[in-house]
Amino acid sequence: MAFLQWLDHLDKDLFVLVRHGASRFQDTIMPWLRNPYTWVPLYAFMFYFAFRAGKRHAWVFIVLSLATFAITDSITAQLLKPMFGRLRPCHNAEMQAVLHGLVDCGGLYSMPSNHAANHFGLAAFWYFSLRAMTGRKWWWLWVWAALICYAQVYVGKHYPFDVCVGAVFGTLVGYGMSRLFIYWLRQRGRAQAQ
């Protein structure tokens, strides 16, 4: 039990450290970074690129992208958050001194972060699937997901460990879905070779 208390204390210290570095610039940009509508052009580009790079595979790529998002979002929100039952920093009275109310607090629980799970899930699925489909290694997808996670901590929606757990979970789901996509690519390649 002492180890879990130490982890909780460390997590809260890291949260305070992130908030201690607050600036007017970050106060402006971080809510924008974590807003899902900000990234609609990126989602549209990824689907466009899928059609351009692999016309025969684009619909499977899009369906599995949506499935990745649905799995990460539903499992974190419906199963994991209630199971962990950890209050968001913005619902925690001892954290109020370091918060500025940049965004609405939202739901009660924070562990794991849906944003982290969803975006790392998509980053992992897109990275590994596009690498198999085109040979491209788009490392910037990981940076994109990490920036969104940092923004979630900065605005007070999550502690650092919340986004870390969400990121690991999302990466595992995204990688698993990419393996399904790669398997489908190989099966389709074999069928066309016969």
C-alpha cells in the first residue's frame, strides 16, 4: 500500500510541476490542442492519404481506424474509469490551488485518459499500418499524441499517470488493430497472387 501512496504522491507532484510552468501562451494553446475538432483536418488527411496510397485497402484502413477509436474510447470510459475510480484533478479539492479553470472539468473520473487512449490508439494503428502499406515511418504521429496528452495534464483534466496508462492502453489496442490490418493485407496479397 505504501508503494501506491508513493506513486499517487509522485503523480500529484508531477501534475503541480506541469502547472507550475504555466504561461499565457500555453493557457491559449493547450485547450486548443486537446479539442477534437482541431484535428478534423488531420483525420481527413489520413483518410485521403489512405485512398491515395492504397486505394484497394482504404476502406479497411478507415473502418479499422474507427474501430480502434471505438474500442479505446468505450473501454476507458465504460470499464476502466469506474473500475479505478480516481477523481480528476479538477474534482480534487487539494489541487484547486494550481488550477485555472481553462476548460470544463467534465466527468468525475480520470484514470485512464480517454484522450490519451484514443490518440495513442490512432497513432499506433496509423503508424504500423501505413508502415506496412507504404513503407513510411511517420514518427510525428507519436509526437502528436504526446502533445495532446500533455495538454490534458496542463488544463487540469488528468494527472500524468492517467495519460501514461491511457497511452499504453491505446498503443496496445492500436498495435493489435494494425496486426489485423496487416494480416488482411497479406491475405489479400496471397489471394491476388493465385
